[in-house]
Amino acid sequence: MNEEVDKDKAVKKMSELLRSGAVMLDQTCPLCGLPLFKLRSGEVVCSIHGPVRVVKSESEAIEATTSAVLNEAEKLISMKLYSALKRLSENEDVDEYELKRVVYLLDILERVRRIKKT
């Protein structure tokens, strides 16, 4: 697998997909290397990352991987931003370091979203 994945969680989700009528494909997720599944609706999903786009060329693969990485970056930055804001709200005194961290994270989030639009 390409990234750290909780194997027990992955196996459980894969078995749930199979029980629901999904078909395991011979293709793998570009992020984690797990097998992809085709749902009855025709949608292709990874048991960990959800819906994926099946690509037919190297350029499509690069575009899909870049999109997935940007989505993961946006999610991670949003979680970090939430944590920093929570720490700020819990302190009575203004923590200059946390304020700078919030501004920094907002800047990164804005950049990621700008890149995603292009």
C-alpha cells in the first residue's frame, strides 16, 4: 500500500462493499493501493478514499492524483485550523503564536483552494 492504512478498517469496509453487491475490480487506488470496487450504480470507489476517477492515460492519472492530494491537503489544513481556533477560544489571553498559526493556515488553505480552481 502506498500510504499508511488501518488494514482491519480497510478489510471491514471492503467486505461491506462486497456484501452490498459491489464488484471488486482489478484496478487499485492510486493513493493507497487497495483494490477498487464498482457499485451497482456504476460508480467506482476505494474502500478508504471513496469515489475515484478511473483514468485511461498517464496525464489523466497525474491530474487525478494531484486532485486527490489537494483534497487531502485541504482536509488536513482545515482540521489543523479548527484545532488552532479551538485552542484560541479556550484561552482567556490572546496567544500571539496561535494567532499567527491561524493566519498561516488560512493562507495555505486559500492557496490550496486557488490551485484547485485552476
